[in-house]
Amino acid sequence: MSEPRLRPWRILSSEYRIETKFLRLRADRVELPNGDVVDDYFVRESRGFCIVFALTPDESVLLVRQYKHGACEIVVELPAGMIDEGETPERCAVRELAEETGYTGSAPQLVRTFLADPTNATTRFHLFVVRDALRTCEPLLDVTEEIDVALASCDEVRTMALDGRIAGGSQVAAVLVALAYLGR
């Protein structure tokens, strides 16, 4: 593949329109490489999030079922959560796994980092594998969480990612990349 001759956009000004715990939205005025100026190009800012592909000693995968308000439906996914201010992705993975499921395991192994939505968001998500996960504590859910924990085989989880039972794009990518990383 030849080296592209693309150039980044130039930010002329930025203004935060929303700054809350759940959403930080920036409106940029940008100049495109051809000289055109676009007003109100909105960008969602985020510290990112982690997704944890956790395997029990018998090679079962931890899944969570919970309501997601953006989609207005109950979804099945791998444990995941937002990175807190000052927190490393590795620490977030450990915390979210324990908080959502009550499971802890080996040190998280970073599989890779993804761009969640590069068109209009700064969000990156980090996929970790945790092995030998065992239930060691009670879940500590956020006020917005009500979670059912389930176990499934690697083959079942792959099928769920491919047939739509696991539907979130970041979750499908995480499942398939984690399985490839594990040679499954």
C-alpha cells in the first residue's frame, strides 16, 4: 500500500457544549485540507474503557447481561467499563471485572487497543484477557447497573458474537480478537 498524501484537519477553535460525568461534548470549528471551514463539528471526549475476556480455570468465559439505556435493551457482553480519572487501563480491567462479576484472576494481559468511533470521538478501548478467574468477592454495582453473570464456552461465545446475541460492535470485536489471541 502506498503512503497516503492525506493531511489532518486544522482546529480553528473549540468550545465545550456539554461537560458531565457521562458525556463531554466539544464543538470544533475546523479547516479542511482544501480550505473549506466546517462549524460545529462535534467530538465526544472520553478517557476510554476496558473490556475483559475472563476465563475461569475450566476455560469458561464470563458474560454479563444488563440493560443499556442508549440502545433501550438488555444486552449480553463481556465485563467492561469506563476508565476513571487517573486510572490505568490495567487497573480499570481488574476493577470492572470484580465490580461487575465478583470475579478476580491473573494479571490482565493487554491484547490490543482499538479506536471506538474515530469519526467523532476520542474514545479508545482496551481489550484484556484475564485467566483463572474465580468468584472471590461480592459485585459492587454502580447505581445504574443491574447485572446477571453467566458462563459460556469459548465456542458458545464465538457463536453469540457471530449470530447477534452479542451485538455491540466493540464487544463483537473484543470476542473475536480475544479468541484469535488465545488460538481458539
